[in-house]
Amino acid sequence: QIKEEGTTMASLFRMATFFSLVAPAPAFTNPLLLTRELNREQNGLLRTFLGEEDYNDKGGYDYDELFLSPSEQSRLRRRSVFDHERWLKHRSTDRFFRNLGSTPRSFVIRGLLDEVTIIAAFCLFLIIWNEALLDGWTDLAWVRHEPIESAGWIAGKLPRLVLPALPFSLSSSPLGLLLVFRTNASYARWNEGRQSWRKIVMKSRSLMLMADIWVEKKGSSLDFDKIKDDGDSTSIATKNVYKLQRLGIASWTLARALRKRVSGSFDPDEEYEYELRSRLGAKSADKILTARNPILRAQSDLMRAVNDLPELDDPERAMLADSVNTIGDLCGTVEGLYTSPVPLSYTRHTARFLTIWMLLLPAALYETFGSSWNHLAVIPVTAVLAFLFFGVEEIAVSLEEPFSILPLENSTEDIWLSAEDIVESFAAENDVSNQ
């Protein structure tokens, strides 16, 4: 009835909330749990209204098969970290022909084989339809044969699959704008994700540097059990070293939890768990692994590590806390990019526009290549154009989710090594053995 009467989505939500409120109350009275229960009922009604496939956009895909596809696995090879030699190669004057020669190995091209095959098959169908049925065809001996339509009951009844070039000339500009805007939006997301991660690394470094400078070499005795289970030291300087070490581990843990959040299957659970246990210890690692929100838990541990630093003035501690909050904001930015794509209506319309345009293009090119043998030149020309046009859209989709092609493992390891260097430097200056 809701569908038939065309009720708006906002009204649908209001109705769901109303029916949830007037329904028999559950056994709990916690407002947070009550709100969660209302949201669950609203989502269930929305799923019924939209249909399961449109609600969760899964559509019955085998996600293990998708993950193992060449186009997805190629993302692991795009995590380029440039040095001087790679920049020299990147700027070399032979880059044009070198990149042209590597076309068969391009993962973008290999990922488009299905689409281009369909376009080429449609071109062949169009040629067979027009040549064999309507116009006549030429064999390998260059003997002209009459079309099938010239005899029998179908004579004059079949349409010729040819289109004028004018509609494609008029629609090429809107298609170009769609592709440009799509690519620019995806690049902006990639750049924002890259910059956010770099800021997380730099803020983590700054946090450790400020703590290194401000922590006094002599301070009050601290609860050593909170620092390291297997440590024992009577030196205040040694305890400060462990406090700095705890701060560095906490900053790395936050970045590592964020990397796991935005990497999905590209970051195996076994590797993630092993790294946490080997660097945090079993007890601390279990707290992160079992947390409902590991990123929030890691940020809380980082704030506690800041709070436990000894002999800090209030302004200094406030600056460190502000750095932690900034890192948390950057984590929120990264999570927002990961969970919210470019508006799906824009992406889908661009894909539909491009697909229809490429499917109909052979009909416009048919007359142009009339001098070729049975118009067969339409097939390779259309296939090349399909690779070029679909390739632009493929690159845009590839950049839209940037974190599986960014070298995040280098960023997280950079935080760990920077913290390690600072702690070792502090320990050396205070004649403390750091282990």
C-alpha cells in the first residue's frame, strides 16, 4: 500500500518511528538501546520497501571470487613508493613508447577484456546483419554475393542497423564532462586520503618529539605495571623511557587499527593479529582485537599514554592531547572516505551513458569504414575506442577507494620506526638500556 500510494521516504521513516513507539515496549528502558531498536526496525522496513538487493547493494556476488580477480589483486602492485631512481625512470624521454609497449601487461586493459569483448561481438553482429541480410557480402576471393533479404518473404522488412554520426557528436561533450568530473572526484578522494594518512604520520611524529622534549629526566615514580609486564627498573629515567615507549606503541596501534579498518581483505586477519600480539603483548592486543570499535579503543589508549607522561605542565599536556584529537579527526576523515563513495547515482549514470554510447557507436562508424572488406575495420577501431573510454572510467573507479592502492604498510611502519628512534635517542642520552 505504501508503494502504491507513493509515500515519500521521509514519511516512511516517520511512520516506522510512530509504529515502533506505539508498539509494546521492550523489556529495557535504556534510551540508547531503545534508539538502537527503533533504528533496527526502520532499517528492516526500509529493506522491505527497497528490496534486499537495492538495500545492501550486494546483489549475490561471490566476494571471494571478486577479491581474487586480476583487477583487484593488481591493486597490491600499485602501492608505489618512489625514490630517486624511480623518478628518473618516470621522467625518462622513452616513457611514451615504453608505456605503449607495456599495454598488453596493463591491469587496466586486462580488467576490461569482458566489456571490450561484448562491444566487439556486437560489432560483428551488426556487420553480419547488414552485410549478409541487407547489403550483400564479399568472400575471400572478392566475389560479391547477394544479400539473403533479396529473396523470400523477408524482402524489404528488415531494418538496416546504421545510425548518423550527428547524435554522437552532440552527446560526446556531455559524456566527456561526465568522465572528467568522475575522474576529478575520484582523484580528489585519492588525494585527500593520501594527505590524511600523511598528516597522521606527521602528527604521530610530532607527538613523540614533543613528549621527548618535555618529559623530565627526573620525575616522580610511576606505576611500572601499567607500562610493561616484564620490566623492572628503579631508575626514573628508565621509567620515563618506558612511558615514551608506551606512547609510541599506542600511536602505532591507532594507525594500525585504522589501516585494518580501511584495507579489508587486503590486510589479512592473521597478519593483523600477529603484529598486534608481537608488539603490544597478548593482553593489550586482545583488548584491541575484541573491541567493538578498535580505532576508538586505540585512541583512548593513546590519550591515556599522554596522560601518564610525568612532569608535564598543563599547557604542554593540553598540546599533546590536542595532537591526539587531531589524529582522531584525521582517522574520522579516512573512515568517512572509506564508507561513503562518490554518489552512486552519478557513478551509475556515467556507466550507463558510456555503455550505451559505446554499444551504439559501431552503427555510426559502419558507413565510415565502408571501403574496408565487409566493413570489418569497424571491429578493431571500436575495440580500441572502448579500451580508451572504458579505461578512463576504470581508472576513476580505481581511485575512488584509495586505501587499497596507497602504501599504508609503509606509513604505519614509519610511525613505528620513528617512535623507536626517538625512544632509543632518549634512552641513549640518559644512559638507559632500551629493550
